Amino acid sequence: MNFGRGPPVVLNVGGTRYSFSREVLKDFPLRRVSRLHGCLSEQDVLEVCDDYDRERNEYFFDRHSEAFGFIMLYVRHGHLRFVPHMCELSFYNEMIYWGLEGSHLDYCCQRRLDDRMSETCTYYTAEEPPGQAAGGPEGKGRRQPAAEGGKWLERMRRTFEEPTSSVAAQVLATVSILFVIVSMVVLCASTLPEWRAPENRSVEEQSRYTAESVREPSGIIEAICIGWFTAECIVRFIVSKNKCEFVRRPLNIIDLLAITPYYISVLMTVFTGENSQLQRAGVTLRVLRMMRIFWVIKLARHFIGLQTLGLTLKRCYREMVMLLVFICVAMAIFSALSQLLENGLDLGTKNKDYASIPAACWWVIISMTTVGYGDMCPITVPGRILGGICVVSGIVLLALPITFIYHSFVQCYHELKFRSARYSRSLSAEFLN
């Protein structure tokens, strides 16, 4: 095969030879092949291919020849499909080696690859791409600076970010979970009437961070928990690789929302005084103090189930938006019709629960989700017929996007489970060593 003009460059992939010109090689769609154009020495060439013949200007790649033939069809025609009778994961490994991604596959093959990955729990991430072993030439070039420089920073980062990466990470995660549980128990107990009865204090007084409240057992426990969460967040920020990315992560934003209200409340008490109008109102402080409920979401760092839920919502936001659009359109239609049938027509019987369309929207949403509180119900025959249609429509409309969300949830769960198992294997190796 010859592409273009000029001195030919020969690629030998598993015994099959392809001939290109230098001009074509420069802008070649395959990233590994295009890297050959920028090689200045034979050592640079051997980092890209397996062998090189200078006399014939031939580059040798010990890869699957038939898979590369299908990849070349994609280069020429723009369609990439799996090789018949070849494992999807093996072909995907070849794709990544040559510089392609799963998105380059045709849609039908993408679905086959996703199903295959879900079945075998095999996932390739940017941290550890296939075909590049830790001891390979490229791996050594990447890991050598980390071994010389900030190796302890990397270990600290994994200890705080990956609960299953080491024994110290598991101990740290256990302590963090205990602090979250204790803080939630104290928060729930502080709202009980028996908790405030001995002091005979009001809700506003409970919201103040005064010197007396800090000395109480609940105040001491809360201060200790806040101190732990603050220290943990500061250390994770210091050892993080990218500070801007650290601030943008959802879990880190939740940590900030959970910690900040305590310090804001203390500062408001210090600067406004205990008898100020703001303190007597207490609304702002109660809202800030109740924001501690966000600490529950911190458990997502340590439980795959919560991580799977968050990752599924992130990847299925289009399906979620579609689901909300379906519900809103149905609410607009059924609420207008129910208000007309129950209250708008002069039939001698008016249902006051359906006095307006916004009031009827509540009945529509609880009917479509098949909750049915019974606080509102149609009393006319046309209204009851409309109610039955509303319930059946809700079942159908809600079921349509659920299939896509379910498949994404299963895929995210297997992906995170595989990632956790990978760190568990490194933990086992640590014990053996």
C-alpha cells in the first residue's frame, strides 16, 4: 500500500507492510504513527516502535495485523468497527495503542464495548493506559521524576484520596467516618426537646456560639469534629497535584460548605455580640448550623454506592433533563385539564382543591409518580378518567429514560468496583512486602 509521493516510509505491522510518504506521515490520524515524523534519533524511534531498519527505512510494530487493517480502513473511510471473531477488549487495546479512543467506534460497536466492559469489569483509565507497563520505557520516563522528587507527596495524596490504597488510608477513612457519624448524631440530638429542656433555652439561643455553649459537651464535640474536617481538608489541598482542579471537585465543594458555616457563625457572634438584633432573630445562624447536614455526603469518599450515584448523575445529566422535561410537559397539560374539569366548568359541583392550575400541579406530580397522598382527588367522572390517564402516562414517561440511567449506573458501579479492586491488590502487595 502506498500513500502519497516522496521517499517512502514503510510500516511493518505484524508482517503486513504499509508504505507512506513523509508528508502523509506528518499529519497522520493515528497518534503513534504521526510521532515518527518528529523523531530525531534512533532512540526516539525505538520509543515509538519495536524495531527499525535504517537501510530500508522500515519501522516494525509487533501488533495485531488484522486489527491494524481495520484501523487503516477507519483512516481512509472514517468508519471504525470491530474485527469479526476478535475480542472487543483486545481490539480496544489495539485502538488505544495506536492513539484512538472508544468514541471513534461506530455507535453499535460502542454499545458492544460498554457491555463487554460491564461484564468483565475491565476499564482503562488515563492513569494506567493499556499497553504501557509500569516497567516499560515510557513508564520509567514518567515515574523516575516522581521517585526522585515528591514521592512522599504522592503517597500522602493517595492516602487521603484513595481509602483502599494502603493500611494508613483505611485507618484514616475509618476515623473520618466515625467523626461524620458522631457529628450527625449530635446534630440530630440537638433538635430534640429533651436536649434543650434542662437548659430551658429557645431555638434562637441554641443557635448561638457563645462561650457557655462551647463549653457544653455538644459544643466541645462539634468543635473537635470541625477541627478534624478542617485539618483533613487543608492537608488534602496541600498534597493535591492541581490546586485549581481540587477546588472545582464537587466533594471538595461540599466539604467547604460543611465547614464554613461553623466559622461564619463564630465570627458573627464575635463581631455582632450576643444581644444584637441579628442574634435574637437567629434565623441566619440556624440555617448555617443546619448546613452541617452536608457532612453526610462526605461518606461518598468511602462508599462505592454513593460514588456510583454521583458518577451516574454526572454522566446521565442529558437523560435526567429529558426526564424533567417529560414531567413538566405532562404537568402543564394535566394540571390545566384537571382544573378545567374539576373547577372551571359550571357543573354544579366545584372542587376547591383544584381552584388554580398551580394547585392542580401538586396533584399531577403525586399521581404521575404513583405516590397518591390522597389529600387531593377528583370528584367528577371526567376528572377521575383524566386521573387514570395521568397515572398511566406517568408510568410510561418515567420508564422511558430509566433504562439508559440504569445501564449507566451498572457501568459506573463496575468501573468504580474495578478501580477499588486495583487498589486492594496494591494493598495486598504491601502486606506481602
